[in-house]
Amino acid sequence: MRVKPDAWWTGLVILACTLIGADLLFQPTRFSRTPAYGNLIQVFSAPTWGVLYLAVAAGFVSWMVRRKPGWWGAAVHTAAVMLIGGWLFAFIVRWRSDDSTTAVNVVSWSIYLLMTIRSSIENDGTAPRPPTATAHGDDAADPPR
């Protein structure tokens, strides 16, 4: 599988979702003891959240293998934005309603959301791509002189 140079945002999203999902799945008590995650753990258990994050990561991997713009990429990006955006919203509510809460989770999940949106924008299939040089020495990437 050859990864396109513009796919690194997607790779970062896959990495983040995989690490978050594995952490939620294999260390559920850590999240249940942390007040910032309390509202989220009341909605679903930590392992359930972990499975959701891992499912999104797997969706991104399957989309990367196909690398075709279309409904699957849009569906995976939408699921990721909804999942990460929901967590971000919960952290914003907690941060604004509790003076002892720091903004660290808000900043972290804002960055994850930014990575997901950048992945969507750069891989939607409509952005112009610069020409690339071929293996035969063609300098198609150089501007005309």
C-alpha cells in the first residue's frame, strides 16, 4: 500500500483514535476515577467508548486502503467529527461549569477535531493536486521556464 503525501493528517487521526480507544478499552478504571470523564462515562462505559474509537480508527484504515473519494470517506470523517466533537463539547461544558477544571482536555480534543477536519479537507477529492515527477526523469513538478 502506497500512502499519499497528503495522508499524514489521516494517519494522525488514526493514531489518536487508536490510542484513545485502546486506553479506554484496556484501562477503564482510570477513566472512571477521573472527574473530567465522569459525564461521558455515565453515557457509555469506558470500554464501549473504546470500541467506538477503535471502530472509527478501523474505518479510517479501510478508507485509506481504498483511497477513493466518496461516501465511505465522508461517513468515516462524519463519525469521527461527531465522536470527537461530542467529547469536546462535554469537556467544554465541564470546563466552563467547574472552576477547578483546567482547559487541557478542551485543547487536546480541539486539536483532534482540527486534525479530523484537515484530513477531510485534504482528502475530499476536489482539492487540486500538484503534478508529480515520473520515474523517467520527467520534471512535471517544475514550473515552465
